[in-house]
Amino acid sequence: MMELPHTHHEPLPDGTRSTPVRVVAGDGAESWGLLHEPPGPPASVLVALAHPRVGFSHHYLMPGLLDAGYAVFGHDLRTLHNDSDARPDRLLADVAAGLAVARPRFERLVLLGNSGGGSLFAAHKAAGGAGDGLIILAAHPGEGHFLLGAIDPSVTNENDPLSRDPELDMFDPRNGYDPVARVGRYDAAWLARYRAAQRARVARLDELARAQIAVERAAREVGDWRRAIPHRLMVVYRTAANPATLDLGIDPSDRDVGTIVGGRPELGNHHLQGLGRVVSPRTWLAYWSGLSSTWGFLHAAPSVDTPLLFISAAGDSDILPADAEAMWAATRGADRTRHDLRGADHYLRPTSQHRGPPPRETALALITEWIDKRWPPIST
């Protein structure tokens, strides 16, 4: 199973008061979170974290945030560890319900959107949701945008996880892969064909999804209730094949070779589990398709005018400088601050190019300074 380094953290400060929070969304779906309150005087600022599929009731920044005097709410949504039917409306319903339960005792609410939480909280704010401030930390432009750059276009048969067009295989030495050094050197012409083929595969998957939805719709019209119920899942094989994870000359940054999940992409790409692996047709179109989905930070950010702190991880192996630039360009509002953490990977661990203090310490200092300047954390 793939490691989840972002869940590793130091113990919470002595005296932290942690309360389980049951959350029931408007459609009746249940989820859970943990509300952590710092020792000492009551906090006036609540920092909220959530992620569409990863558990954020614990997070590596929580101990430092509590030490700084903030309360922290980590919400694990209904799609925890299973986002096969993670449709945007359901995600947003969970977020809104969780904040409605956790916030009332606090004067200010700051949303900390880390990784997939960036798109989640940006969409929440774009829909008019609660939150006085928004922090975007090592976040991607959106699941669809991410997968469009990582899906393997050499798959020739969606029912065969080992099917392969060698001319589009980034792990084929004839295309620039070095199996000894485990790195790639891909020329521009081949890379352009590869990117076009990625879009073509996503378009084919879009059509498969729409065809299944059409079957269900037609069945409803004739009263065939068995076929009308959404019943078929899509299995999307090989979704860890971004050439930039092996060729550091593509959009150069402080990153090391490897991927966010699985480490070595030549192995992770063929792993049983992976991003967007098993999804319903509607979730594919609304959430994972880089061609059809309108979900994600790039779509939501222009509608958000909340004070914004944008922190990119400049050594992220999968979220590249071009992604960070596109995200920043999409933001609006008069109160915007940006920092790029040099030598920090996606989980804010130091890369081989890192120099200076640990990236997590730097990020925490940036966050606390930004919040304190606007909303002092301790009630007087």
C-alpha cells in the first residue's frame, strides 16, 4: 500500500482538548471530524482542514497551529479512503455541514486547503460558503487537471491493465527512459505526442462514462429499474505516468525524481491502487476528467475574494511551477500573499536541493504570521 507521509506528525501539545465531531450533511450522509482546542485561554480563531479522500483529522501542522493558540478542526469526509462516488455537490455538502457544527464558538474561521483540500475549500468559498480567510498549501489545480498530466496514454485496452502502445510508453527505453538510472530524457516532439495522446485517452473515457449514463437514462424511461440504478463502475488503469516525474528538465524545479504517491512511477503506475482508479461514470465526468470536469481550484479561484495566503511547494514532484503559476494567476481579491517554499516536496519534506530551516517550520511561521496580522488568535 502507498505511504501517506502527510499523516505523520508530532504529538499534540499537552493539555490539548480533542473532541470527536459527528457531522450530518443535508442529504443525511454522516462523516466525522476532530476538534482540537489548545491548552490555555479559549481560542478565537478556528483553522479548518479537510480533503476529499484523505484523513485530515490528524495533520502534520496541527501541533504547531495549536501551539500558536488556534483551535483546529480536521474533517474526514464521507469519501474517506473511497472516492469512487466523490461528486462535488456531496463534498461541498459535507464541508458546509462540518463547518456549521465546528465554527459557532469561534470568532474567525480560516480554511487551510492542503493538497486536494485546496480545490475543496476554494469551491466551498466560490459557492458562498463560510470562511474569513483561505490558505492554499501545496495544492494542485484540480483532480482533473492533475490526472490529465499523469494518465498513461499508452493503454490500448481499458479492460487490460497491461495493454501497451510502445510508442507512447514513457517507460520504454526507445522513448527516452533509462532503466538503470531510472530517469527519463524525453524530446519535445515525443512529449507533445504524449500530451495529445493523454487528452485523447481522457476523451475516450469521457465517452465511455457518457454511454453508461445514457444506458441508465434510457432504462428509466422504459421502467427497467435494475438497469436504471447507477450500477457500473469504471476502472481506470495506470494513472501515475507524468514524464516530468522522471525528466527533471521538464518545467525545472527543486523536485527530486519520483511521484507524490508510490515513489517510483514505473512501479506505482502499475499498482493495484492509484488516483482515480475506481470511479462511477458521473464522478469521472464531474471530478476526474481533465476535459469535462469544472471542479478544481482553477475553476473556483476567480470567484473567491477572501483574504488569501498561497504557499506552493517548489520541490513538488507532480505539481510543477507552471501549475502554481496558473493557480496564482486565477486568484482575485485585494488581499493576496504568495510564498514559494524552495526545496520542499508535496508533504513539505526537504528535497535534495533544500537549504535552510525545515520547510514545515517555514510554512507554519508564514501561516501564523499571516493569520495573526489579520485576526489575533487569543480572545482578550
